Amino acid sequence: MTDEDIAAARPELGRNLTHGMLELLGRAIVTGAYADRPFPTEAEIAKVHGVSRSVTREAVKMLTAKGLVSARPRQGTIVQPAKAWNLFDPDVLRWLLERKFSVELLRQFNQLRIGIEPAAAALAAQFHDAADLRAIRGGLDAMAAAEAGDGDALEADIAFHLAILRASKNPFYEQFQMVVATALRTSIRFTNKIKGRSANIVDHRAVADAIERRDPEDARRAMTAIIGDVLVLIAERD
């Protein structure tokens, strides 16, 4: 695929040209458009896509911050190997999940979840306040309503998990909100397709109940069971 092909196939860049270029170039890098050829210069990008050099320069700076490219003296801008990409960046993770579906990537993400969310649930059981509990229960209620045909089951499930991360009162866990939300969209669709139904509300209610009664170990076990079930489904898919 040439730069002209990318330009011709691109969606409208939108009102924010810098972020439009970031989206276009970032997705192209992650999907392998520059795997076998050099990344273009800022002047070439500006010419092909009809944007200013300042827009291109800012987009490339953002790509650099995400670990996708690096600028080296006398070598120009170079696409970095995948191991250098910032997988905790929601854009990078989204582009990875949007390319050819990978069960292995999904497994790795849920392995990360099982190291984070049970601990966050245990902390939520210890430190939540009334507003946190309302948000967790709200997500659970929305899941039940969606199962009955009223609302979006995917968004309700995500809201439940994010409410627990916030309720942990730990800023490091809270920082995972965007990453978890981005990857859960793919993970939940995958597992729901296999199971032929939405998430198990009984299992999620067990987490909420343990948090409400301030039982950290039960909250940890209940959340571990939810993610462990996902890992089993993924293993069965292999």
C-alpha cells in the first residue's frame, strides 16, 4: 500500500486535522502499512494528504510519544518495532484490536486484567464511598436492563468495571480506565459471541455485594472468577 493508497482510502480527517492525521498514520503503522518501506518525511506526508507542515509535525510528535516512531539524526523518522509501542496508550491498543483479530492479544489483555481488577475490587471493598457504590450498582442495574432488552449491554458491562476501578481510590488503578474500556469492547464482544449471551449478571452481582459489605477477599475472588471464565473461553477457542 502506497501513501497515495492510504490517502485515497482515508476517511475525512475531521475538523481537528492534527488528530485526523494522527489517527490515519497511527492506524497505518499498526496495521503494517510501513512494514516494508520507509516512513515518509513530514514534507511528503503534508503533500500527499494536503495538510500543512505544522499539522504533520504535531501528528508525528504524537506518534513519537506513543512509541510508534522515533526521529534519528540523518536517518529521519523511523517506525519502531512493535515491542516499543506504548500498549497502555488507548489509541495504540484500539488500533491493535482493530487490525486482524488476535486471540493471543485478547488472552494477553485478560491476563493483565486478572492482575489488576481483582486487586482493584478488593480495594474498592475497603475504600468505596456511597457515590462509588451507586455507580457500581448503576452499572449492574444497566446490565440487567440491557439483558431484558432495554439499553446497551456492552456499555453497561464496561461502566460496571470502570466504576470498580474508580472505587479503588488508587490513582494507579484509575489510570487503567481508558485501557480497560478500550480493550473490553473487543473482549466482551468476543466472549458474548462464544457464549451466545451477555455477561453473567449473577457473577457481577457477587462482586458488587462483596464490595458493599466491605469484604475485600470475597470481592477479589468474585472478580477473579469473572476474568478466569473469560480466559477459559479464550483457551477453548484456540
